Amino acid sequence: MREEKSYSAKPGFLMAFVVLAMLATGIFGLVMIKNPFFVILIPLVIACIPGFTIVNPNESSVLVLFGAYKGTILENGFFWVNPLIVKKKVSLRARNLDSDPIKVNDKIGNPIMIGVVLVWRVRDTYKATFDVDNFEHFVNIQSEAAIRNMAGSYPYDHFEDEQAEITLRSGGNTVSELLESELTDRLEIAGIEVMEARINYLAYASEIAGAMLRRQQATAVVAARFKIVEGAVSMVDMALEQLAEKNIVDLDEDKKATMVSNLMVVLCSDKDVTPIVNTGTLYQ
């Protein structure tokens, strides 16, 4: 497979001086000397003009002569090449691809919406021009294919797969590096350099978003209740120990059970508790 090669074009200002000198000589010969031979210089001047080209910073010019790749002008400036050469400008600037969120299935099979931001640029002008039909369209299609492949390799989060080491939601830099690596492999054929790739949108698809939200809320409630019960048990145990150590009151097993039950209700309730004060004895 052929690769990019640099083309040494002639300085444009030097050739502009030569062309102007030819034009001046032709006009002088026709007007002053009145020699028809100098008329040949006029068509030569006209033929040379298409050879001038300007290459801006971070831009290149791919040169093709009768179907043969002659090279690429990579330096910026004013140049002159063979007027028969076809020149195609290819930008070397960094470009952004902000993909629209697409619906895919994660590793578990849940439909999710995912979108990425890709920063890329042309690294090899020969591959970008001749190895693919349209390198910009190629980047779009391969980016979507890479997103689908990556999303199908990992679960959305740990709610679906508690044993998963990497998830799309919590993978962070690891997921970005994996996506960047896959895109680099896919876009190598087009001479594209992947500078950065990361997920910029991730959510459950609308048909399951409500159910997944309720599930996450339920999981959060269970986790909160677990902490509350754990703390309440510790407080009840501490209260019994303090009463026993300081010999404040001697409680039999039935009263201890009643006290523990009341404290657990007070400490674990999700609403304010209204106490009832017993003004009689403990056994009334």
C-alpha cells in the first residue's frame, strides 16, 4: 500500500516573476520590434497561470498527474507546479465529531442511548484521498460502528452486573481509552489520527428509563434503611450497656424486650414519633 510523500514545488514568487517577464517580453516584441514570433509567449503565459497554488497553514495539496499520485505539498506558502497537475486541498486541522445519541443494547441487552465526542485529523493525505471514497463520511460511519461494538461489550452499570469490572457509566477514562483504541484501529485505513474520544451522553432508553429510575430509588432506600437499622442496633446496645453499668434501673427480660422494641420503632421510623408518657408504674 502506498503512503504519503512530500512534493517539492517551485517557489511561486520566482515563477510569478518569470511569467511576468515572459509577458513583458512578448508585449515588447509585438509592439516595439513588431516580430510575430513573440506572440508564442502569450499562450505560454496563459498556460502557466493554472500552475500557481496557495497552501494555507494546516492545509495540504494532493497532486495527481494523469491518474498518477505525484506527492503532497505539506508546507504552507505560494507555489507553482506543472499546470497539468490536478490539485486537491486536504485540511490537516483538528476536527470535532459530536455524534447524535443512538440507541444500542448494552452487554445485558438493555436499550440505552449513547453519544460520543471525537477529535480527529488527517495524518496521511494519500490514504485519506485514495484509500477511501469519502474520508469524512468514513469517520462518521466507523465511529457509530465503534460505539455500537463498545456498548455491546459492557453493561450500563453495576445494577445489572455486580461482577463487572468496567461499566459504561463508571468506566471513565478506561472506557474512553478503549473507545479511542478501537477508533484508531478502524480509522487507520483512511489515514486518520484519533486525538481524543469520550462518551458525552449516556442514558437508558425512554422505554425503560422510568423502571430503571424506580429500581435505583428502591436500591438507594434499601441501602439507607440498612444503615439506619445498623445504627439503631448500636444505639440500643449502648443504652442497655449504660443502664446496666450505672445500675440506673433493673429491667427484667420482658422490659428489656419492650424497651428494645420501642427504641427500634423510634429510631427506624421514617416519620416523627409521638411519645406516650406512662404516669403509672411500669406494669400498668
